[in-house]
Amino acid sequence: MRLVLTLIFLLMISLVLVATVAEMPTFGDIENPTNNEVPQRYIEGAVEETGAVNVIASIIIDYRAFDTLGEATVLFVAIAAAMATLKGH
Amino acid sequence: MEDIIVRMVGRISVPFIQVYGFYVILHGHLTPGGSFSGGAILGSSMILFALAFNLERGHKKLTHEASTLLECGGASWFAILGLVGVYAGVNFLANQAAGFYMGIPNTLVSAGAIPLITLGLGLKVASTVVTLFYSLAEVEGDSHD
């Protein structure tokens, strides 16, 4: 009974997920909503504004450095929590 | 685990993996890769050393004090480099506006604060991977005693 319920529930979730993926815009389509002025600005101005030829590095460490600082904090908190849980008993 | 083949292959390949990890970290602003992937390569080389030899010898290479210093130092180094921008009178974590040396694009010394932040963050990620491995391995070892 529980197995049948689990299977029905998983089927419903996967139906929703598959429907979402089917509605997604085609990869690389020029009409995509993500193809707006933000990536245009990165592609045209990244080398001039940050000096880094790797545009991804210039985005994660210059344009969105505050986000990466949060990411480093997440790593720090994760390792602190792991140490507290594993060594603190 | 005492196996002559694993130990010899580990002894030969660990320095090359570490050089590659430092290459990925230091060229983060030039080639694909950067702090997170380079740090993971560096950390996995230390895990390979500990697996090929033993946990005690591996732990002596990167002690608890050293990894504590790398963890806290990497995050603080990032925040301090961000405060340079505040000191210069512009935004927090500013790069070009804060007066970092930009250099010529596509050379090793360029892009201002990006290589400095990448180096600190890469060492921090490597230390995180290694610390997590030792925490899990030691807990596992305790339960078998």
C-alpha cells in the first residue's frame, strides 16, 4: 500500500517536472528570454572592465563577487557544521 | 592498505596533480577553471596521498592547524580584498575602480584582484575538501576500534 502510494506520488512529481522541461525554451535559440542586454554587456565589456579574458572568472569574481563571497561563507559554515557534528560527540 | 603498485603510482602522480591544480588556480582569469575546480583538484591529490599511503602520514602533510589557517584565511582574504575598495572610496569588492593593477589582458599578471581572490579561494576549497575527508575517515576509523 505504502509502495503504491509512493509510486503514485513520484509519478505525479515526475509528470510536473517533465511538463516543466517540455515548456522550456530551446537551447541556443536567439529568441530566448535570457538573451538580453546583460550577457551582451558581459561579452562586450568584460575584458575591458575587468582585464580577465576568461569571462566566467570576471563574472563570478568581479561582477558578482558578493555572491561568491556568500558562496565561500557557505563552504565555511558547511565545514564548521560538519566538524561540530562529527567531532563533537 | 599496503599495496606497492598503488603506492608507487600515487607517489609519481601526486606532484603532477598538484602542479596541475596550482596551474588551474593561477590561470583562473585566463583559461577555463578557477578557484573551485582548481581547489578540488588540489584537495583530491591530498586525498589520493592519504589513500595510497595511510591516514596518519597524510594528516601530517596538512595538519589541523594548517587547514584551520587556510579555511579562515581564505575567507578573510576575500573580505579584506573587498574592503580595499571601501578604503579607496568606491564599492565593496570593486576591482578596477579600487585601483588594482590591471596589466595587459591575457598575461599572467593582469585582471587586478581576480588572481589574488582566486588563489585564496582555491586554497580554501582544497582545505575544505581535505578536512571533510579526514573528518569522515577518522569517524569511520573510530567506530571500528
